[in-house]
Amino acid sequence: MSKNYGFARCSLGEEKGQDINRQVRELKTAGAEEIITERVHGDAKVKPQLDFLLEHIHCVWL
């Protein structure tokens, strides 16, 4: 049985009105069973949590 994953990312500061909790709620509503979150700028070259999720998914599919 497959599992639905979600990824929510917001920039470091919330002064721009970004709310990671809203993203998590929407992912749950869409059926995500496991959600990985990360607070990092969108243009950051390294996103450790996203890399973790992609590696995890890759291992599951092998």
C-alpha cells in the first residue's frame, strides 16, 4: 500500500505573511499522510528536508 507524502516550505521569516501551518492543513486535506516541513528561502541551493523526502521516496520505489 502506498503512502501519500507532502512537503511544505516557507521562508525563514513570517513577516511576509507566509504560514507553514496553512500549507500543512491543505496538504492533509489533499490526503497527505506524512508531511515534511522546512523553513528555508525558496532560492536556497540546499534544502535538507526536501532532499531527505526525495531520497526516502526514491528508496521506497526501488
